[in-house]
Amino acid sequence: MTLPVLGAALTLDMLELHRDWMLSAPRDLEIQSFCTARALTGDLTPAIERTKRLIDGLQGRIGLHGPYIGFALDTADPEVALIVQKRLLQCLGVCEAVGATQMVVHSPVTGWDHGGHQDDPNEALIQIERLRYLLGPVLDRAEGAGVTLVMENIEDVDPAARCRIVDALGSTALKVSLDTGHAQYAHVTLGGPPVDLYVKAAGKRLDHVHLQDSDGFADRHWHPGDGPLNWRAIFAALGKLRHNPRLILEVNDLRGLRRGADYLIAQGLAQ
């Protein structure tokens, strides 16, 4: 059995530091230098040209983390929705310019929604329609550009919540992302299921995974192996998939990125 290849979420500065390791195998890259309003404002040409230079020669797939700070994708204010659309389209333009085929966006589903949607299922339908309004133009452009948006769990207690959103919106350019540390937070603090069940719930919709360890108290972004996550169970669930989602190390200690990678490699789970 061929082991999955680890990729990484890196800023451009950290990509320069770890470029040799990224070149050592077909490692998928998620660029995290275009996810703030400030980064998307003004002349993007220098940053785009730098990105092109740094990714030249990489064999893995290229993605970007989309903007997420200061808004929710299900905003009820139509004027705010237009601003969010603008930011997402700006980042999608960067994807097109550098040849990225994936963009991460944040799920709007909260721990509060988990109970609220069960109490009043209409609230879940309203949330989906708000997402349809905001994401419609973005998904249309993404489909034409060959870019897939992947919706990352943030406070999602129910691992099927994003699956229902993806199915309802019905776009080939929208799939599911899993952040292992966020799922652990939902498991420990909010009463959600263990992390491997998020993999199973997403199934064929799962296109992207953030690999980070956490005790569930906060969004730790520790190296795999530094916390209590059951990596064997998670990779066993991933191994049952019939496709190849991007496995992206996303840790706070970017300079020490290799430590978590080396742990998973030593466990015989990845390469």
C-alpha cells in the first residue's frame, strides 16, 4: 500500500524556508498569504510574481486559504454579503493567476446552530439560502476556473452539517474540508463525535484536511504527536476513501514544521 504524501499550509516566507522539503516529494501546498483583507488590497502583482517563483518546480497540487476574518459566509446583511463576495472573488483571482486549484473557506455553522437547527429545522434552511446567495457568483466563477472551494469545519458539532450544505448548493466547485484540531475541539468542548467520524461523514465530499493536534481546550495547532489525537484511527478512516484528499499540515510552529511530519512518518502513516 502506498502511503499518502503530506503537504503543508505555509506563508510565502515559510515556503522559502521549507522549499527543499516541499520539493522532496509531490507535496500539496496551501498558501496562507492571501487570507486577509489587507493582503487582498492594492497591487497584488508583486505577491503573485513571488508566489509563481516559489512554486515553480513543485510537484504537488497548489491551493490558497481564502479570506475569513471579520465575517461569516451566512451573513444576513445583503450589503455585507457583497463585500464578502468581493474578497472571495479577489482571492479566486489570485488562484487563477498562480494556477491554484483549491481555496479554503470557513464553515458558518456554530455550536449554537447545532441545537438551534434541531429545535427549528427552518433555521438550517435559511442558513443554506444565505450561503446560496453569497457564494453563488463565487462558485460560478470557480467552476469556470477549475478551482474547488473546500468548506472547513470551525465550530461544527455535527460532521454532516457541511455535507448537507455542499449537497444543497449542488456545485462541482464546492466540497468539504476537515480540520482535525477543530473537530477535536467540537468533540471535547461541544460534545461532537471523535475526529475519525468527521472523515467518515464527509466520505467522497472530503477534498482537503488540515492536520493539527489539540487537547480540545482551544485551537492549539500543535504538531501531530504533541497532543492526544488518535492519528491511527484518523488515517485508517482516510485510507478507506477511494480518492486522495489533500493532507495539509497546519501548525503554529511553522519553523518546526518537519517535527509533526516526522512523527507521522515514523508512525508509518504517511510519507
